[in-house]
Amino acid sequence: MIGGGASGLMAAGQAALAGAGVVLLEKMKTPGRKISISGKGRCNLTNIADQTDFIHHFGKNGRFLRQSFHHFFSAELMDFFESQGLPLVKERGGRVFPESGKAPDVVAAFRRWLAGLEVSLRPASRVEKLYLSNGTLQGVVCDGNIVHGNAVILATGGASYPATGSSGDGYRLAESVGHTIMPLRPFLVPVTTRGNLARRLAGLHLRNISASLFIDNKKKQAGFGELLFMKYGLSGPVILTLSGQMVDALREGRKVDLHLDLKPALDVKKLDARLLRDFASRHQESMDSVLRGLMAQQMVEVCLEETGIPAARLAGEVKAQERKRLRHWLKNIVFSVSGYRGFKEAIVTAGGVDLAEVNPRTMESKLCPGLYLAGELLDLQADTGGYNLQAAFSTGWLAGRSAAEYLQKISQ
């Protein structure tokens, strides 16, 4: 068993439950490093969405997950953690978290479980290569020594957050036995923007924002939620959700723009009525004062400059054309996207082992009997909401069970 992340921990335990002797090799000094920082340190374990909706979040590759979800889905995962003494809570959007709000509690639950199953955990163990003899998988080479095993589960994670151990080692190991690696790129990642607007608003956190993605001037996707302005560009949940299409479009050299609506609850007519009321009731106040009731104070100066309205202009003296420009800006702030941040800041890795080379009923490699693959190493990725971790747990569950069955068959 290679890798002590979400899929690896689940796979190790399930293989042990099914009767296999399990050695878990983890490169880092402690397992579950990425779990411990996921979900802003709270760990969004899964989502209570139904299976059809769940799979939809993974795009065209989502259908690969039907078999693993059939065996082990969100209800089974929640029952598992509750049985391990980890109470859970459901929150907005169907997201499921530990009741304690502490991601390390998830890792602690796994470690107690694996200890009870007598899984041999070997931290600080770097696997150098798969060990084959006469073309047959016989184990791995770890720190210069052969660790024998007729079944190997590869669950090393992707390339995102490399400081947690997910530095892409698994791709090299999979390639060594002939697997195709689909192009790797950051996913659920902040983006960089042209101009200095984002930099001037750096640190500002907005909620209930609507963001629309335009590629080559055509609207492709929209999102709603929280946004964070950074010195380099934009981040926050709504941006991360849209980032997958942005990254792919930028890699293709296409034009990418984001249109932000600060007042999505108001259509143009209602917003104009709101502005007229505010200007009438506060007609003796300057615009830099009035606008504080419409937006965060940090945005006021930028807004006035962008719309060409003098800060000292009294609200009662605002011209119709100025009000129109203000209305348009509130509903349509445009950012030209120039790039995206790297794997160090990406929550997930897009791309990975070609799914056509993995049996979705067992997670076994179609190219190397006895090799099983699970988790982020595979070409599977979804937006935020607990979907990616559930896929890791489900594929890990199936890989562990299948590997144990394989060992039983070859021993008969």
C-alpha cells in the first residue's frame, strides 16, 4: 500500500478487514497531511447530494465512479466515521464536516481504526519503484529495500499541495508499467488578472457575489458565493469553482474574462430604483459617503474612479448618465484573466492516470495485474463541496477490497 492520504488510509483498512496483511508506506513523517488542512482545516468529507448529481460534478469522467459509489457512497462513509467515534454535521449546500470542526480528528479516527486492524504503518518511507520479476508484480522498492507483496495499491495523490507529500510520485510509478498520464494542471486554483484593480482591493472578502465566466466573449459558466481579492488576482470559492474551465481555456490560448455582479439579488430596474431612493433620501451627502451603504468601504474610491463620478459630488446632483455608469459597474465589473496559480495553491490536480486503463469495477490496472490505483492519482476531479474527498474514499474502499480478493484468488 503506497500513500497515506484519504484513499490510501481507506484502502489499507478495507484490505485488512477483508483478510489481507497490509503494509502502508507513507513518504511523510505522519499520514493524512493533506486531510489535516483540507476545507480550511475543517475537512469537508462528503456531500449528501444524490448519486446522479454527485457524478455530474465530475464532468464527463464522472461515470467511472458509478461502481465505487455503488459499493461505498456518502451514507456508508458517514456511517463509517460515526462508528469510529467521529460525530458529523451537515451544513449549507449538503456539505458534511466533523462536528468538532477539526480536520486532524479525521486523521486520528483513521489511525485508531488502522491500529485496531494491525495495519503496519511505515512513515518516512519513500517508494522508489515498483518491483517486477519476470514481468509479474512482486512488490516495491522502498528506500533501497524490496518490500514484497503480490498486490500493490497506488494511492499517492496528485501534484497539488506538494508540501503535504502529494508531489506527483505516483504518476512516475504508474508510467513505469505503461500507464498513460493525461495532462496535469492545477484545479480549484486562484487566477491572476491584468491591471491593478484586484491589487487595489487586495484582502477584501465579499459574500453573495455572482461571477460569470466568458471564454472568447461567450458566457460559459456562472457561480455564486464568496470571493477574495488578492494582490495577483482573484480567489475564493466562487473563483475556484470556475477555475477548471479557465485553466483549460488559458492553456489553449483563448480569451478569458470574469464578470462580477455585486448586486445579484437586484435586476437592473430594481437596482436603479434603489439608487434613486438612496440619492433622494441622502441628497445633501457626498457620493463617497453614500456609496458606503452600497459596497465595502475599500471599494468606494475604486468605484468612483471607474465610473468617473467626483467623490465630493452631492447625491442629489448625480446626473442620469453617471447613475447609469454606476449601475452598470455594480452589475458588471470585468476582470481579464491572464493566468492561474501553481500546484502549491491548487486544491486538486486535474489530469492523471487514464481511466480507460483502470477497471472501474475493481480499480485494478488493466496493464499490470495486481496493481490497484485510487484517489487523486486518477483523471478525476470535481468542484468544491466534498465531492473529491468522497471519490478518494470510495475508490480507496474498492481498491482495498479488490486487492484483498485478488490475493485470496492467487493463493488458492
